[in-house]
Amino acid sequence: MSKRQLAMVMDLNKCIGCQTCTVACKTQWTNRNGREYMYWNNVETQPGTGYPRNWMEAGGGFDSEGNLKDGIIPDMVLDYGVPWDYNHDELFGNADQTVLSPNTDPVWGPNWDEDVGEGDWPNSYFFYLPRICNHCSNPGCLAACPREAIFKREQDGIVLVDLDRCQGYRYCIAGCPYKKIYFNPKISKSEKCIFCFPRIERGLPPACAHQCVGRIRFVGFLDDQESQVYKLVHKYKVALPLRPDFGTQPNVYYVPPLEGPPKFDDEGKPIEGSGRIPVEFLEKLFGPEVHQALKTLKEEMEKRKRGEESELMDILIAYNHADMFRLDEN
Ligand code: SF4
Ligand code: SF4
């Protein structure tokens, strides 16, 4: 257990799936040297299979008695999808060859099922789910490592891999139910999101949060009552962990998406009081607290519509980018 815990909140009502966060992370940390296939930050469509494929069904985490559950190591080709190249060399200077195509037959990759979602037109639906390592309070990766190579920093709860101790056994990958720790085949070590700790130590938020064009990400210490993170998680209780049933106590929290516009009946008329995103699906992702969180969000929205004050809505609108990040108690 760390003395303090940094956390991130992401408001899923504002994510536009632009992948700026993914690119910010990739260019900074994982664009080469065996990390090409890694997405320490990815943004996937839900409902969907995600990245790596079917990660929610890949095991790991803890059962209700606190025992580590078995998990699988996703397959590099079938589940991650090895990054492929295109036939640029063939095309270059060859006027007859006109088709730009991958140089292998890809079967899967990040965002393979982007924007597919579920439901039939005109009642189809989806939303974007950005994911990083949750820097869990009870990390499955850490519990699974026989080398004690994974540790939580005392000062902020960031979960890191000690590469000197790691022997590349990959138990951590099986143990993480979010599949947010990756094997680097070039150095035979496991690597993962480091919550941009070199930036944190300079008082800067992680690059994914800083670059987010939708202003969906808040960063702060969970015990800092002035931080917006504290208010969203503890005061208003509208930010919830993803798959709390996995038992790892994640420290990335999500403001769930509202159910969306009303469904249309067979005659094309909106069905009053209906919503496109089934609340049962949101409950599967965020647990039973999602009902109260959605109720609070709707009540506060109504307050603002009536012209009343709402601290919660002011936070979520994120007028000032700087207010979204509070990395100390100054
Ligand atoms: Fe470990 Fe996975 Fe939790 Fe990250 S999300 S701390 S990799 S168990
Ligand atoms: Fe969503 Fe922000 Fe990432 Fe864009 S940068 S995909 S809005 S989390």
C-alpha cells in the first residue's frame, strides 16, 4: 500500500476518439525498440472486443476471496496484431502497380472494430473507452510476479517494473485482467505505462492527459480534497473504476456515458424516456454504482438548465485546462 495515490478520471461523455492521447503516448514512449505493438494508452470502441482482442475475457485479477485468478497471455498475431507495413517499395517507380496494400494478411489490430458498436440502425450505439494501466492498489501484475520485479511507489502509488529484476516470465501479463502490461521481445522484459512519472516529478500531468483535445482527463491525488479528481470520485461519486469485479482496485476512474439520444420506434418516432446505451452494459463495466452516478449527472444537468449553480457541471465542462491537474496540495 502506498502512502498516497495519484489517480486519473476520464469523462466518457466527452471523448471523441481522436487518438491524440494514443499518439502523445506512442511518440513519447513506445514507437520503437520492441515496443511497436504496445499501446500503453489505447482508445477502443465499446461495446467491442478492444485491444488486445477480448481482453475482458482473458483472465487475471482476483476472485472474491482474494486469490489470483488464472489468465492468458494474448497471442501476438491473433490478439494484438503485429504492426504491418505497406508495399511502398513495390509501388515506388512502378506505374503498373497501383494498389497500396499491407505486406501481410492482417487478422487483428488496434481499433479493428472501431465504431462498430451494437444495435441496428437507427438505434445503434457505441462510445469510446480510453485505457491506460490503472496503477491499481491491489495490482494483479505485481501479485503474479515471482521475481518481485513490480512495485508501487510510496509517494504516489505509480506501479512500475524494475527491469533489472524482470526475467521476462510474463506471469504479470496473465495476472493483469486489463492486459495493460506488455512483453518486449527485443529485451525479454515486461513493460507498461509509467503514468509519465518523469513528468509528474516536474509537476506536469501525463502526456495523454495534457494533450487530450476533449479535455476529458483529470489528474490528482485521491486524498487531496481540493483536487477535481477527489471531487469527482469521492464528493460527487460520479467517477467509477472500470470492471471493479476484477478485484485489483483500479485508480483510473470513468464518468460513465449517459444513455444517449432516445430510441426510435418502427414508425421513426422517438420513444420518450428511452436511451440507446443499455444501462445493464454500463453496469457490467462500472458496477452497480453506475445507477446512482447517472442519476446524479442528470440531476446536476437539470440544475444547470434551470440556471442554478452546479459545481459538478462546472468541473466536467473544464473551463480551465490547468484546473484539471493538481499534482500537489499547493
Ligand atoms: Fe498491473 Fe494491470 Fe493494474 Fe496496471 S492495470 S497496475 S498492469 S494489474
Ligand atoms: Fe478521447 Fe482525449 Fe484521447 Fe481524444 S485525446 S481520444 S478526446 S481521451
